Amino acid sequence: MFRLSKFFKNNKLIVIFCSLILFIALIGLSIRSHHQSSVEQYVGDTVSVPQRAISYPIHIVTGSINGLFDGGSSKKDANKIKQLETENQRLKAENKDFRKELKIKDISEYDPISSTVIARNPDQWMNKAIIDKGEKAGVKNNMAVITSEGLVGRISKVNQFSSQVDLLSTNSRSGKISVNIQHKSDNVFGLINHYDRKTNELVISDIDNKDKISKGDKVVTSGLANQLPSNLYIGEVTKVDNDEYGLAKEVRVKTAANLSDLDHVYVAKRNPKTLPDESGEQ
């Protein structure tokens, strides 16, 4: 017994080396075999305990973070899409009732030409815009230019593949568009005089003091004198005052369309039967 213990003491390296060879052999057998030995299972289970203890909190935290940035975001996006779909349906119904009530025609009735604003000069930003449709697409002078919100202007120059739009906010003579102010069941005729850049409002002047107009009244095109179709929505009355002489009313209108931010617009064709003589073209 003494000799055996002495042998192990003197030959530690040999014992360690043999143990290592045996361990490698067991690993090789386990790799070849599809079934784990009981020793391997024990070692594996033992090692897995601390791994689980570490990994579970990490998974929980990671899952929570992913839920906030992924799942939470996806769920929020899905809810937002549903809300938008519901809102879209509601707005469609309201828009239909609104147009029916005000006798405003739908854009599709004008065989609209879809176009994109391709240029705006900073110096003329609120006066003019250039669109990517011209004579080849059927665009003609004085056609109305609209968005889904309402009228934004009219065609003033036509090229083969592009056109110039005079916006409602231009203060040139061509900006004097004839309109109807809808007060209950009455229509009050007027002309857009100019655009107030300080308040971003259209100003309709020379309204007879006898005519009744209230804040919130809708303003549409009259279809007279300027070749624009009638009943194109422009905006609503924000303020009614007497002019500087007290002889007439001055009406301020907030446009439904955002004239400073235009991207996609439509050119509304008008039925030739409703057009005045070419001699009246402005």
C-alpha cells in the first residue's frame, strides 16, 4: 500500500496524462453516439443550472426591451392603422354628407389630371408653382388646380410637358377669383381681393352690408367670369368686418388647402358646354 501511494506521488504527471487520454476517449465516444451517457447527462445538467440562472433574467429583460421597441411598437402600429382606417371611413362619410349638404361636387366629376409640383421659386413661393403636366396631358389655361382639401389655384401658362399655376395666395390681377359665400340657404357673391400674408387669409371685399355672413360659412367658387368650375371648395370664413369706409363688408377666409406646402395636386377639367366664349378668357 505504501509502495502504491509512493508510485502515485512519484508519477503524478503520468496519472494526469492517462486521465486526460481517458477523458478525451469518452468525449470521442459521446460525439459518435446519439445517446448521452449518464455521466454526460449529469455534467450537462449541472452546467445548465447556472446557465439558466443567468439566461432567464437576460431573456426577461431582452424580451421586455424587444416588447418596448419591437412588439410594443408593432402592436402600437397595428392599433394606429386600425384607428386610421376607422378615421378614414368616418371622414369619407362626413365628406360625402358635407358635399351633399353644400352641393359641392366630387373631384372625380372633373376628370382630374394627377400632377406633381416640380418647382417653386422662393421669391414667388406664395404666388406661383410649376407642375409636371402640360398640353400633352390635356392641361389648358384657367383650369382649376385642386387638392383633396380644396382649390389651390388655376393654370396661367401651359407648355407641352409642364404648366404654371397661379395660387390663390397670389396678389396679381389673376387672383381675383369670383366666389360664393354660403350662408345657410343663401349664396353671397364676392371676389377674392388679395391674400394677407400676415394672417395667411384670403380677403373678400366689397360685400354689401345688407348681406348676412357669419364666421364658419363655407366659401366655394361661383363658376362665373373666371372659367373655373362652380362649387369647388376654398375654405371657411374666419372673420367679418366693415371696410375702412364702413360702406361694405370685408370677409376673411382660411383656405382648406395648405398653400405653402404643396406636393401632389390635380388639374380639374371643365365641361366645354359650361365654358364662356374664348373672347372672355383671361
